Amino acid sequence: MSELEEYAQQIESLAQRLGLDYYPVDFEMAPASLMTEIAVYGLPVRMPHWSFGVRYIHQLVRQSMGHSKIFEVMFPGDPCRAFLMDTNSTAENALVTAHVLGHADFSKNNQLFARFHAMAGGNIVETAAAHAHRIQLAIEAHGVERVESVLDAALALEAHIDVGGELHRARYPEFIAKTPAAVPNAFQNRFQQLPGAEERAAPQTGLVRAPVPPHPEYDLLWFIATYAPELEQWERDIFLMVRAESFYFYPVFACQIMNEGWASYWHARLLREADFLPQPLYLSALKAHSDVVRPFASGRETALAINPYHLGFTIWERIVEKHGIERAREVRRDEDDFGFVRNWLDEELAAEAGLFVYETRPGDEIRVATKDINAIREAILAPKFNFGSPRVAAAELKHDGSLSLAHDHASDGRGLDVSRAKRVLDYVHRVWRRPVRLATVNERSEAVELAA
Amino acid sequence: MTIRLAAETPWYDLFSRGARDWLRHNEKVRDAVKDTLPELLANSDLMTGPSSRTVAVPVKFLEHSRLRLSDASVNQGAGQGRGEPGDVLQPGREEGDQPGQQGGTGEGEIRFVVELKVEEIVDWLWEELKLPELKPKRTATIDQAEYIREGWDKRGARSRLDRRRTMKEAVKRHAIQGNGTSIVAEEPISLVNDDLRFRQLVKRPTPATSAAVIFALDVSGSMDEAQRRLAKQFFFFALQGIRRQYAKVETVFLAHAAQAWEFDESQFFQASSSGGTVTSSVARLALDVMGTRYDPGRYNVYFFYASDGENAAEDRDEARGTLAEIAQQVNYSGYCETGGVATFRPRDTQLAEIFTELKGGGLAVGTSHIASQDDVWKAIREFFTQQSQSE
């Protein structure tokens, strides 16, 4: 038994004594190359697409410049799958083991993760690998260009799912009961009741064909997969596969601060209480810990980004300190980052951590704008709204099969980046194969309609 | 809890998914680059080089677009550290500074270079333009005899002994003669005269496969930079097309104003002169070159001439005579008139008239007018289509 394995077992029994509750974790040592790929794809085996190749090169460049070091990746599920980097020291990997147990506890108990687990089952790694395999088969059957044009569209709309909705959805009801026409006004109402007037025909009831979609549909991947007039079955499958993976990514995305903070809180606590670790190993693990949760790069005094490990860790420590671990466990169960930051990041904590809101003006001048707590919370959360994407809904499917999309610019505050939106529309058009339109506003807030 | 260490080659080492997608991206970039090729190619000094040369094209990554909000005039973000409202964390750029000079653009833009083989590009263009293959001039081609290897014989000159064959024969003979044991025989195999094999040579007539291309360019004052660029592009693709066809292609660069000179390629397009235009001077020089170096009887000679069409009036007859003489001898002569004012011309220029007349006389002559980049393709297409039709 290796040294690390021995420590890992001891850390685990300590974790169980301290009340961490999780599905079994399957650890695997992996080389740096696989860790890089996981950082790029989000999953160990995922569907092929050229855009991942671009991210891959960016990641390699970042790593070679020392901007990015990967410690660990963990995939929630039953069992959880964790990968440890084989070039990391034993101390670092002992820390990572403890960190992963924190994640495992979080993902079993947090409601968003639990919901996905209930809908999709706890085997995302295998599911994604199966998706990749099916797409490979599709490439063999239909050629790389055709599969690519489907993936271009599906991955471009990756974030456009209804995160509160169900993974497995039925089509809209085809017919709806016709509601009797409302009586127009008080006069008519009165007139109808006058004696001698013709007996009013009983309001027509019965079923009428429902409009599609019956309401603005934000689950674009599902909508296209289900209602695109000329998609072949395998093309629909690809949309649904991308959508299933998006459902998996959403809790990870929406709980990043909480989740990393929780794992950091637990790795710190587990190591602190792990009296079985030799002193030098504990010290180097502690060093690794402080590297992970520090707010800025070494030698800097400010950072124009928030380190989620640091922020989450700070908030969790405060919650445990003030309200006890049981309350913290409830918070871990109930909140996502929105609730976590809005409810638990208070003025005092923000001031201690030195949080601020900055503004970049034309000419790239950057100034500290405010230290108001609400502004800080919203600035932290702004990139997380709606899975980090503009709110775009399918508004209407016309009789000729053309699709109208509408951007909810009122709630997003401004219009879409038009050149990108045009390209996305081109991707969609290539699979929708009928006219596709997208309504948004330009920088002068005038309505514009893009078409493809 | 166990920590697994992969015992054998783990699945993820079998191939790199990141590299696979990166290669696919590059393939797509290549396809995109092809669209801008003509411009790229003609701007580099590639004409006389061996065709295995490559062009390096700097490109950006392809972007897989997502829906995104348009840029706000003021961007907000959350930061952490020392700082009070109003503090400047990063000064704005001064007027005239290059944006992103301080590496402030976050991700940083990574550029990379795609290398394309000129040969590959030309093949691709030919396919794209559906251009026919050239026909070597049959009548003027002398069949050149060539020795090629064919078969073996038991007798021959010592220098053509095929050792490998000979050893094979010896081994075979041993295997037959030895009573089944000699296959593993340790003793060296001995050779007898019967084992010897000599390569045989056979005389075969082969058609001439060399071509000479004579480029003539009017560099008088009236040809401006843009016109010369168009001429260069036309010349370049014409040459590439001829290169595809012939094993050996030699080039001659002639420029003229009132007089004509021969240049090498690097100076050819830089040459300029302020004198008048006397076309017969360059035609004479071309005839001279053909007479001394590239006998049209042995070479497939192509003559291309680019000019703005204006020639000295008194040179008219002289020019017609010499150009006709050229046209009779070469596989094809192409005249390419440059200049952007074609539509306003009340009549054909003098040179256009001469070439049209020659063409009317049944000679393999082509004329084209190039006013813009797109015309270069038309001209090339026309040239190759005509050339393959004329016998």
C-alpha cells in the first residue's frame, strides 16, 4: 500500500467521524496530459469538436506560462470519480484527497446536484463517454462535416437550457381546451341579460390546436431537438446529448463558489485534525492550501477577479464560526451561489476581504467604482445569471416551419453582440433548414431583427 | 478507498482528444485560408522557385461563436485587494498607444502560422476552377530517346550486375540442390556464373517534357504599380499551371519600354522606365532568346505579354510582324492587357488590335483584359481553356 493510500484511508475515516456524507469516491492517478484535457472538455471523454481544440491550445499555453495549475478534478455521481495528478507531491495529493471528500459531501447533499443526480443518474463520466462514442458512429455514418454542423449549432446553444425544467420532457400538448371568449365589456354583459334578446349560444368548447411554443421557450436545445421540421433522428439525438451534458454542468457552474469553498473548508479542517500526518507533510500540504485559497497572484495587492476558493472558504468559515456546523450543512443543502452570496456575504466580511467593484472605461482605464455590498454581490453574480448567457427564447414556430427567436433584452439590459449572434443564427439555420430570425436591440436600443 | 494506478497503457494515453480536435481545427483553417490564396500567393516571390516551396500564412484561431451581450460602454466586475472608490488600478491608454501593448487583453491573442505547399494550392485551384490540362505541342515535339531499365539477363556488363537478384538466384539454387538441409546451412553460399543477373536497358522514345515560358512586361511610365501587380498575378498562375504539366520549366523575364532587357525574377517587377513604348523591341528580344536558348522545336514555348496596350504609333507594323513570328513558333502566346479604364475606351488599343488580328489568323493566341483581381481568374481560365482546345 502506498504512502498516499494509507493517508487517504485515514483521512477518509476521519471525514466520516466528522460527519461528511458522500457516495463512494473512486480515485485514479492520471498524468498531466489527461488533466489538461479534462480542464478543456469538462469531462474525461467528451464529444469531438474543433472548438475544444482551440481551448486545448489556450490551456497548454496558459499552463506553459505557469498561469494555470491543475490539482484535482472530481466528477460527482455514484460513485464519484476523482483524478489526482501523478506529478503532484504526496502532500499535495493528501490535500487533494481531503478536498475531494468535501466536494463529494457537497454534491450528494446540495439540492441542485441532488436534483440532477435524480434525473440523470450518477454516472456522468460513462454517459458522456457513451455520447462521444455515438457521435463517432454518426461521423462514420454521415461524415464529419454534417455532424460538425449539428455540433456547431448545439454547442453554441449549450447554455440555453431551462435549468429549472426537467431533463426528460414531453412535447407540448398538441391541443388545448378553447377558453370561451371573454365577454367584451360591461355594456355587452348587461345587453345580453336584457329580456327578449336572443338566447346566447353556449360558448364553444372543445379542443383547438395549441400554438408552438405555447409560451416563450428558453430550453432552445430541447425545442430544436423536438420541433425542428427537418432534423433527422440522429441529429436530434446530438442536440439532446449536448443538452444532457449541459444539465450536468449547470450545478457545477451555479455552485462553484459554495462548492470550492466547502471543499476548501473541509480539506483545511481535515488536515488540521489529521494528527497521523507527519509534520513536514502537513506543512507542505498547508502551503499548497494557502496557494489555492489566496486571493491574488503572489506579489500583487489587487486582483480584478474573485478567487472562488478564497471567497467561498472565507464565507464558510464565518458561517461555521457564527452559526455552527449544523447550520452550515443546511446552507450547503439549500443554497446555490446566488443565495449563498446574497444571504451570507455581509458587509463586514466584504470589508475584511477587501472586495470592491471596478469599472473599465473606454481606453481601458480601470477604477475602483464602489464598495457597496449590494453592488459587490451583484458584480460577483452577474456572470452567473442564466448559465452565463443572454436570455433568448423560441418565440414562434410559423406554419412555413420558420423559427423566430426573441432576445429578452429588457431583462438583460442591452442587446446582443450582433456579429456573433449572426454567426450563431447561421449555425442554427444550417440544421433548422428553414428561415430563422432573431429579434434583439442594437446599441441605440432600436429593435433589430437578424435573419438567416 | 483505493487509489488506482493504471497498470498498462491507460485508455487516455492511447490518443489525445485535445490534439485530435486541434488538428480538425487546423484543417478548417486551411480551408478558410484557401479562399484568400490568390492574393497571398501573388504577393510573394515564388515564381521561379522549386514548386515544393511553401507559403506561410499567419492566421487567427477560428472562433466558435456563442450568443453574447454586446459590449457595454462601461464594464463592471468584482475585484479584491486594496483600493478605495475612485482609485485608478490601471491607467487608460494614451492617444496613439497600441491597444493591448501592455499585454492587458487577458487571454492574449495567440496567432499561428499555417504552412501551405504551393504545389498543393495550385492543384486545389485547378480543381476549383475546373481547368483543363495543357496539351504539349505535338507537331514540334521531337521524340527524345531515353534509356530505361527493363528486365534482367544472365549476361551483361559488369557495371550493371544486380547483386540482390544474383544472391536470390544463388539462394534458390542452393535450396534446390541441397538435400533439404542446406536451408539452415551455416557455410556461405557460393556463386556460380549461372547465378549472375544483369540489368537490361531498353531504348524508349519519350516526348519532350520541357517547357520554356517567356514573360514580357511593359514597364514604361504608363504602367503603374497596381497594373504591374495584376500582371504579376496573371504571370504567376499561368506559370504554375504550366509547371503542373511539364517536368522541367524554364523561365525568361523580359521587360521593355523603348528598349528591352532581360531580368531575373527578383528585379523583374521592380524594373521601371520612363521611356516610350516600343513593343517590337521586346518581341525581337524574345525571338532572340528562342533562337539561342529555347528552340521551339525542342521546347514547348509559351509567350506571355502584359502591357497597357499603348504602343508607339510608328512601331505598329514592326510590332505586328515580330509578334506574328513569335505566335507561329510557340505553343501559345497570351496577351494580357491591364488597366482599369477599359469601359471608357472608345476602341481597342493598338496591341489588342494586333493580337485579335493574329488570333483571327488561326494562331494560338489569347487576349484578355485584367482590370481587377477577379479578372485574373477569368484570364487564367480563358488561357487554359483555349490552349487545351487549340491543336
